[in-house]
Amino acid sequence: MSEGPARLLLVRHAEALPDRDVPHDCWSLSAAGETAADRLADQLRPFDIRRVISSPARRAVATVAPLVDRLGCGLSTDVRLRERDFGSCGTWIDDFDALVECAFADRRHTENGSESVDACACRMQAVIGEIEDNVTLVASHGQAIAAFLSSIGDDFTFADWRALRMPEVVAIEDGAWRLIH
């Protein structure tokens, strides 16, 4: 794969401040997350990004806000970029890794009304399929991005998901993915 700019960049949000008493879509970035979002804006400036679309979750929007400010481009949100719905498991899941590992083992698995990996991938694919701009950045969440990446090829694994940083940038070119560090 070429090392040049990609048509599509996926960004996993920066580190948030999880709080059992706050809905996960309202979690703010931690101080380290705010610093990382600022560094990310500098890192992504050379990519000639023309459009930024984000999950409406506070942590996703805050991750790309410095970039949007520096580029002077607009930011739109799309609820289909939200994190995978974990149903009645709620906002706080004590053994999150086990739940994710189960989902990777069976992409159609649902538990307690949770959204399957396949269903999450379908809504991510719908948003990405509507993109017509030359270089677009999509800000979302680890599980949603993992669902999408595993849907475009079977080479994205549970171990790859665990290795994703906050924030993380994934370039998509010709149906293949690569991390940008």
C-alpha cells in the first residue's frame, strides 16, 4: 500500500474520562486526551482533509475539534458513527474485553439486547458509502471502527482492537487498512 494520503481516515477518539454515573456519549476527554487531540491536529494537517464527520459523542467531537479549528473546515455529526450499542449491559461494563472478544468470535452475537458486530459494521458502511469527498476524516469509537475494519477483510482481529490507541488513525485505501503513527 502506498504511503501517500488516503481518501478516508478513521480516527478513534482520544482518552476519555469514564464515569459510571454519566452516559458514555457525554464523557469528556481527560487532560491527556485533550493534549493528544491537539497533537493529532498537527499530525493530520498534511493530509489535505476536506471534510470531517464525527460521532455525536462528546469525546469523539472533542478529539477532532482542534483539527477542524486549524483547517477551518466544517464538522458534521452522524449518529450512525456512535459506539457499538451494548444493550442492557449499560454504560459501564466490568469485563469489557471479554464482551468484545466474544463479539469478534461471533460477529452476529448479541447479548442482553446488544448490537452485533455485523449490525454495527452495516451502519458504519452506510456512512462511509455516502462519502463523496476526496479526503474525509471520520471520528468514531474503537468498537465501531473495529466492526468496520473487520467487515472489509478478515485481517482485523481482537488483538488488533486491543492494540488500538486513543487516539488512533487508520487510513483506508483500496479496501485495505493501515495504521498511521
